Amino acid sequence: MSDVLELAAVSVVRGAKTLLDKVDWQVNEGERWVILGPNGAGKTTLLQVAAARLHPTSGMAGILEEVIGAVDVFELRPRIGLSSAALANQIPEDEKVLNVVVTAAYGVTGRWREGYEKADERRAFGLLNEWGMGPLLNRPFASLSEGERKRVQIARALMTDPELLLLDEPGAGLDLAGREDLVRRLSELARDESAPAIVLVTHHLEEVPPGFTHAMLMRDGGVVAAGPLTEVLTAENLSETFGLPLAVSANAGRYTATARH
Ligand SMILES: Nc1ncnc2c1ncn2[C@@H]1O[C@H](COP(=O)(O)OP(=O)(O)OP(=O)(O)O)[C@@H](O)[C@H]1O
Ligand SMILES: [Mg+2]
């Protein structure tokens, strides 16, 4: 079994709709994956499975060498860092930035009890500093810009020192400078050997951070291609994934795609 993720024929069905269709996927320690695919392809659903927050309808999901269905997910979840829009929406408006991060240690949003361990507060403060958010630690989360919120969410996802980091569209809503800042930070994280395995969902090839090692392309709940990044991010694969003829170019580890006319 792969040490981080081992998905075999994982399907998720809701009513008449197949959200994931027999997905096979292996992720090993040290790997940095990017997942691309059109709206509705099933990327967020796949991340929910990988985060032990959604049970497959059929198939086998192995996460950090535990099999879903045979493990207490509440013990597994702290080993996985997740940043997603759905999670951000659960953060109370007046929640202070430091608490947004600290509460991850307790698997909750909303500071629901006093007296957190000092060590936890120190770790949260350290992470916020690393992500350039130290000066804003007492600001209400709701008052932050989109870029600032994204960095706080990543710091929160890293709070439990996870073995797997899942980031669902951390670049959404960022301006050009914000995107470039995020790509640089994620690129540094990718090259940090002590960092967990990373899975990043994005809509934009421009957001693939240099240093990422693997890619998966999804369409209609299925996998179009998966494997080493340079082999997967080809014009042919991306054209099939997005259903239009694309030209793809790579320059100094950065990718871009444009429609071919
Ligand atoms: N409970 C549900 N019942 C029926 N369909 C659902 C349900 N939840 C999600 N879907 C559908 O499953 C499909 C996959 O959704 P998912 O959120 O995984 O896509 P995605 O690749 O993350 O898309 P996006 O890029 O827009 O975020 C979508 O068509 C969505 O409408
Ligand atoms: Mg999504």
C-alpha cells in the first residue's frame, strides 16, 4: 500500500449522479501533486475522500496506511491538513486570526474554550509569521483580504504538523501579486524535505508551483492522466481534459496554456 494515499476503484455516487468514477490513485511520501480539471470534474469530491471527510460509495480508500471504514476518522483527521472554501465558510466572522490557526489543534473552528496550551499558541504564531501574517494575528478573520485569508488557512492546515496537506484552490480570488506570492511560498514548501505530502487543486496552469512533482487531470469524475508532472501536463492531455485544443508552454518551471486557433 502506498504510504500516503492508496485509492482503488473509488466511486462516489449521489442519486443518479456519479461524482467519482472508479478512481485509482497512489500518493507516496515526499510527492507534491497538482490536480487540474474543469468545473464539476470531481476534484473537491476527491479531496474530501482524501481528507477522510467523505466515505466512498464503493472501492477502497487507504489514507496514511489506514483503511477508511476500518479506522476512527477522528483519529485520522488531525494527521491531514485541509484548506478549502467550505472550511473557511465555517470560520466565525469575529474569530481572531491567531485563533483560526490555534483551533485546528482541537479540530474545531470557533474558539470554544479558554486556556489553550501555550505551546499551541506559539506554534500558531510561528506558522503565521512564516506565512507573513504575524502582524495581523489579532485581526478578525472577516476583515482580511482574500490573499491574507488564504495564507491564514494554509497556516491553519499546517497547525497539526500533518503528514498530508490538501489545498483546494488556494489561489482562487487572488490578484496577480497575491498569486505570485502564493506560488513562491508553495514552491518553497514543495522543496522543503520536512514538508508533508501535498495535493493542490487549481484551475490554472500558471498556479502550478515549481518543485511540484506529480499531476492528475480529471474530467467527469474520472482520471484522464496521472503521473510525473512533466509527462502529464502535455497539450494533448490538457486538450482532452478541458475539451478544447490547447497549446501548452513551460518556462523555468512555470506553465501556461492558451487555446489553439
Ligand atoms: N450531493 C450531491 N448530489 C449530487 N451532485 C453533487 C453532490 N455534490 C456534488 N455534486 C456534483 O458533483 C460534481 C463534482 O463536484 P466537485 O465539487 O467535486 O467538482 P470540482 O471538480 O471540485 O468543481 P469546481 O472546479 O467547480 O470546484 C458537480 O457536478 C457537483 O454538482
Ligand atoms: Mg471544487
